[in-house]
Amino acid sequence: PQNPTRTTRDYQALDAAHHIHAFVDQKALNAEGPRVMVRGEGLHLWDNEGKRYLDGMSGLWCTNLGYGRKDLAAAATRQLERLPYYNMFFHTTHPAVVELSELLFSLLPSHYSHAIYTNSGSEANEVLIRTVRRYWQILGKPQKKVMIGRWNGYHGSTLGSTALGGMGFMHEMGGMLPDFAHIGEPYWYVQGGELTEEEFGLKAARELEAKILELGADKVAAFVAEPFQGAGGMIFPPASYWAEVQRICRQYDVLLCADEVIGGFGRTGEWFAHQHFGFEPDTLTIAKGLTSGYIPMGGLVLSKRMAEVLVEQGGVFAHGLTYSGHPVAAAVAIANIKALRDEGVVNQVKNDSGPYLQQCLRQVFEGHPLVGEIQGTGLVAALQLCEDKPSRKRFANETDITWRCRTIGFEEGLIIRATGGRMIMAPALVATRGDIDELVSKTKLALDRTA
Ligand code: PLP
């Protein structure tokens, strides 16, 4: 415990008295009392009563290096002692942010050249919206400002990022704005009907073309999407999808923007998820795995083409955040990226732990009565639950069922997530085969008990 004189109930009572949590019914949470997590090591967490959990979600898809990394803590401490803060506003910079950019662009394909740093993924998407609009303004097309996202996509919880995302219940709670539009998600299992995955991928991509034509290409600034849809259920688009989306964006001069907040920094076995799917976005939104969640940091990566317009023709961009490129966050990001690279973590996901997880899931769940589809690559996966496999019929109360599975898992010391009709997992990239065995067997136990 942090403070040995305080019990779980003390923490819960103080929390209930003063703290509003994210995305929960606060009254129900206060009645139940949140678990009080106090320590982490590798993929495991402990609560203050000593109960151990396998974290199958890397926190919120962010602790890519796992918990308890002393090198990341040491990098933060060194930077805190040397230069804890200075801003980027008044013609200054500092070595940590310069060296972070050097390292980041050594990993990225060579057509990217510049980054704007933020503190989170939501902020990075806010910056995206303004940067994209500024880009078209500089090019003399200020009317090109509509951003197209996807229904059920998630890009953050601030106003612009909520409007860009496609979560209807978030829009209803004061989260919609003019000049945002949405197209359907490439969710073949639920929406594919009689089409093959290949055919459905093309159909879903062509919804973008129809939306651009409906709005007018001269009004559409960008299409923004996650390479695979995370919070919306770990939905992996059919193989035909991204190439067609890219063709459409190029044809209508619409920027293609990938939200790599979950997919970046090794999750799929490539450094970035768009590399796994084989397309070339104009911008990348990054956060989470950039620092393995040890400290808040995000950013917007720009192609050379966009950066040249902003830098060479744009003059002052009236935009900035007090903590942009924060030295301590940058120092942690450097230590994190070096560890992912030099310890071969990303290669390991591509060649060993990733294929191992995918193979175990297929072995264990292909014949499971509740599981209709297994999707995933690297260390990210989804199990689609269904009532009838051949017809892909879903349970009418699927969210109750997945929630029950998640709750049983939690009681058994497993953290995985329920989204709609899917159970989703994304363990830390340092997962050993032993960790993966524990993840798969506890997930099976939870599903068996749910059935
Ligand atoms: N984009 C994606 C794809 C995300 O999954 C998230 C968070 O889960 C965000 C953006 C928002 O990031 P943050 O919570 O750091 O603001």
C-alpha cells in the first residue's frame, strides 16, 4: 500500500468523495468501489490487497514496454534534475526534444519530416484538425475544411477529437461540431452480408468517395481513421480496404490521416500500423506507446510535402501548448524508443510473440461455441462473440454477455476489455510465451464460464 495506515475502503471513500472517473456511471462505481492499483511489473499489476492481475490491455493500449522499467524512471529523473521545463514559444529548443525528433524520424519512412508535440492523443488530433485546415488555407483553399471520420472510430475526448470520432453517444453529450462528417466502419462480420471480405472492403472504402462527392471535393480537407479500429472493437479492415481509400484520397486531393495512437510503436509487429496495412498517410497522430504511458506525450507527424507548405509558405502558425515537447516526456520517449529498438522488442512481436498469440487464439477459440471470428495481428486481437456461427447471427444482448466475460476475467485476475460484441486484448509488447499462455487460458476460463 502507498500508505499502510489506509485501507482499500479509505481510498475508495476518498475517491468517491472527490474524483469523477472517465467513461463510467460514477454513482454505480462509488457503490461498487474501484480496485486500488498500487504496483506493476512486466505485464502484471497488484492491487493494495495484494491481488495480482495479468494486464491483457497494456493499461489503455499504452504500456508497450510493460510496467516497472527502471531505465525509463532514470531517464525522467535525470532530465528533471537537469532541465525540468522550458517552452518552445520564444525561439528556444532543448536537446531532449531535438534528439527525440532525430530518433523518431530515423524509424519513420523518409517521406515524413516534422512533428508537433502534444501531451496526449486527443490533443494531437486537435492539432491535426487545425494543422490540416491551416495547410489548405496557405494553399489558397480555405473552404477545404471538412474532416471525414468513421462511425465508431475513436480519436479522443476533447471537443474536436470527439467530433472527428464516430461515437454517437459522445456526440450526443455535447460533442459534435459543424464541418465534420462520417462514413461507415469496415466491419465485415456485422455489415458484410453476402459479400466476400474483399468485396466488402472495396464497398466500405467507396463510401468515402460517395461522401466526398456529396460534400464536394473542394470542401473536404482530410479523411482520418485508425489503421485498425481500437476502441470501436479492434476491427481489422479487409485487405482490399486501405489501398482503395488511398486511391480515393489521392484522386480527390484529400489528405489521408492515420491515427496511430494505438497502432504505433510496435503493436502490429511493424513500428507503425499503416506499414502493416501497406498505405502511406500524409499525417500520423501518435501518443500512448511513444512513452509506453510512463509520462503523457503525443504528437502529430507531418509528411515533407505538408511540412514544406507550413514552414516555407505559412509564416506564423498561431498555435502552441505550454507543455509541447516537454523535456521530461521527451527524455522518457527517447529511452522508451531505444529500448523498443535495441532490445529487439518490435522484431520479437513480428517474429515470435505476435505469431504465437495469434496461433494460440486460433487453436483455443476456433471451435469455441461463443466465438464467431478471431481477428488480430502482432499483439492485438479481438474475439467476436456470436449466437450462430454459419449465419454470423449476434446475441441480442451481446454487450451484457461481453461485460459478464470481462467481469469474470477480472475476478480471476485478468484484465481484458469488452466492446460491443467483442472481447479485445492488447498485452504489453514484452509479453513472454508464459504471459501469453496465461492470457489465453484465463480468457478461455472467463468465456467458458460466460457460456
Ligand atoms: N486516438 C486513438 C486511436 C485512441 O485510442 C485514443 C485513446 O484511446 C486517442 C486517440 C486519445 O488519446 P488520449 O486518451 O491520450 O487523449
